[in-house]
Amino acid sequence: MQIDHPFHVDERQRTAEAGDEDHVRDLIEQVLFTNPGERVNRPDFGAGLDQLLFGPSSPEMASTVQSMVQGALQQWLADRLRVEAVEIVPDGSTLRITVQYTLLRNLERRRAAFQRSFGL
């Protein structure tokens, strides 16, 4: 068992835990929504999606985000998963990201969906 992300306490008032598959999903979320420079001992960690906050919602932006996500996931999680596909769908001020991957531990295919709204 791993510590769940984001950190919180469970109904027993103890540190919440996550199973292995949920922990990998949590790791993907951390890579996606951490900007380079946010982590003191790992200044290049993260995909940097928030850097595109004020960029136009366009196919070009979606392609750029897709490349950033795939590269960051391969760099930081290559020991745990193999990225099969990344789909980026800009929808107004919301960015929808779907990652299809294979867990290397048991070769199980997974799909995780995330979204981030960029609003003032």
C-alpha cells in the first residue's frame, strides 16, 4: 500500500492509502499537474501544463500538450508504465487528458482520464 494522493486522512483518522494501480494513477496526475520548478530537489519534474494557461485553445495547442505529456510520463514513470496513447481535448477553458498505458508490473492495460479547468 502507498500513501494516497492528494494527502488526506481516511475514515479511521489515519493517513489514507492507495493500492498499487491507484498509486500509479496518482503518480500520473502528479506528473501532469506539476510545473517544472515546483519541486525543490527535482526542478525539471512535471509536464508543465499550467504554462499553457493563457494559450489559445487550438489543435496546435492540443498537439503540443500531447507531446509534453507523453515525454514527461516517459521520463518520470518509465520504470512503472508504458504509455500507449495520450488524447488531449481542449473544451473552452477545460483541458481533458486521457492516458492509455500498460502497467509493467503485470502488463495490465489501463486508461486514466483527467481534466483541468483554467479560469480566473
